[in-house]
Amino acid sequence: MSLLIAMTGWDLESWRQRFQRHLPALEIVALGEAFDRRSVRFAATWKHPEGSLAGLPQLEAIFSLGAGVDHLFADRSLPDVALARVVDPDLTARMSEYVVLHCLIALRQQRLYDRQQREATWIDDRNQPAARDVRVGILGMGVLGLDAAGKLMALGFDVACWSRTRRDVQGLASFAGAEGLGPFLGRTDILVNLLPATPDTAGILNRGMFTQLARDGRLGAPMLINAGRGASQDEDDILACLDDGTLQHATLDVFRTEPLPAASRFWSHPGVTVTPHNAAMSDPDAICALIARQIDRLERGLPLEYPVERTRGY
Ligand SMILES: NC(=O)c1ccc[n+]([C@@H]2O[C@H](COP(=O)([O-])OP(=O)(O)OC[C@H]3O[C@@H](n4cnc5c(N)ncnc54)[C@H](OP(=O)(O)O)[C@@H]3O)[C@@H](O)[C@H]2O)c1
């Protein structure tokens, strides 16, 4: 009985050692080497090559090594077995740090003061809005959105969310579905994207959305923070909206092409902050421990935690 590691771009041997430590009873095999395809019961994947999980007759479950699962659905011949993803408190906390950090940079006008320092200029304009005056709108109110919303609300921000289904959380304004999107955007100064990449969310961060954001906020023009997926953003629209003032600033952790190409205007645009898709890094040991717990659940006849629904795509 074996677990197949099917990944590209990550260091295989360190993952093999970790899995072996957490699952000593299983043989750990990997794509690219000879192994008995009939003995594979579990697969742990990150951006596996298309079709590489086909022809595994005993396969029971596929575990995404990341929180996002769009890489799974990029494989059109993904076997019809149970799917699960990573939910890890450490990853969740890191994402909230990222969202809170960039909302606070905006609230406290830190970019202005960095500029003033470079120019040795002392201008104390006393025009600091309070957190309660700044409306943050979070697209996607799942595991990551909920945690970030709670931490932003604890700091006093006026937080709303938009998701497929409404959320009942005290102090959080919840909007859902197509009819909820306009009202949600109309009360948003800082738009935070934490949606998964699915066919429904492809290119959703576009001019049509940005022009509906609030124009009467204390920060001036609205801002965008995208720490979800690059596939959700129309990058030409973001640049054009920064150029014409529809957006004041965009903080982007994810891009349609990663690594971000050297020729991208995002690198040098004064209204853009680029981070290299590391808003919320995963702790590999925590991921292997989670997958070991998931396999133990299956052995005991329990359902998987954090299942992925094929029909929704997340
Ligand atoms: N940058 C990074 O380092 C990094 C790290 C980890 C994860 N991520 C990204 O963050 C994403 C979110 O993670 P999560 O754990 O919070 O996911 P999650 O728990 O699955 O939550 C997804 C949320 O998005 C909403 N949603 C999905 N499709 C929608 C649609 N068409 N319209 C409206 N709402 C929709 C869901 O609505 P319902 O509540 O109604 O189902 C849910 O609230 C991941 O998929 C991944 O792409 C990025």
C-alpha cells in the first residue's frame, strides 16, 4: 500500500522524508520513478502533470498540498475519487497577517510617510481616518476570509463580505450572490480578494467591478488587495484603472503568470505593491501531519475533513 507524491516545482526528497516520518506504515513513491501503480491508495499533489493520476486502480483519495485546488481541476482526467485540501491554522493566521498589514498600511498612509522620509519632508497633516471610517470588503468568506474579517473587526475596521451563501457573523455585513455584489462593492474602500479560482471567479476583478467601488471613502480612491488567485484578476484592467484613478493602489500577491515576468508593468508601477505569492506559506510538516490524520480517518471509516466539491470547483 503506498502514497504517491505527484508534484512539480517543489523539492521531492524533503517531502518524501516528511511523509515517511508521518506515515511510517506506507510506502512513499513518486512520479518519475518506477512504482507499482496497483498499490497506490493515496496521492498527495501540487500541480501534478495532466493525466498522471490516471490508471491507479486502488486510488481512494487525492490530497491537495495547498489550500487552493485549482491545480487539481486543471487535470481534465482527474480520477473520480475523494478530494481534500489543506486547512491549517498557521497558514490561516499568516493570510490574516497579510490582509491586516496591507489594510493598516493604507489606513495609516504609510506609503505617504515613506515618501516624505525619502524627501526629508515633515508634513503632519493630522488627517488620519479612524479604522471605523474605512470600509473593507472581502470577496470570499471561507476559512481565510472569516479569520481575516475577525481580525480586521477587532482593529475597528468596518468589514463586509461577499460569498455564494450569506454568513451570519456578528458585526459583519454579509452579501451574497449576483444581487448582493453591487451593494457590497458600493460600500467598499479596500477590496480584498480571497476567492478560489474557479470558472465562476475567472477574471472577476475587472473594470466593471472596480467602477462600482465606493468613491466617497476617507482614503480617497479605492484600493485592491488580491491574495486569492491570479486567475481572478484582469491585469490590463487593473493597470488601466490605476492609471486613470479608478483605483488608488493595488497590492498583489498572485498573478496570471508566476513568477511575474520581468517585463510586467506591475514591477515598476508606483501604484502597485508586488509580493511573490507568499501571503500565506504552508508549513510542510503541518501539511504532512494533516494528511496522515486524514488517512487515519479513512482507515476508521470517517469522512475526510476539508473535502473539495467537484461541482463547485473548491
Ligand atoms: N496567496 C496565498 O498565499 C494563498 C494561500 C492560501 C490560499 N490562497 C487562496 O485563497 C483561496 C481561499 O481559501 P479558503 O480556505 O478561504 O477557501 P474556502 O474556505 O473554500 O472559501 C471560499 C470562499 O469563496 C466563496 N466563493 C467561491 N466561489 C464563489 C462565487 N462564485 N461567488 C461568490 N463566492 C464564492 C465561498 O462561498 P460559500 O461560503 O458560499 O461557499 C467561500 O466563502 C484559496 O482557494 C486559494 O486560492 C492563497
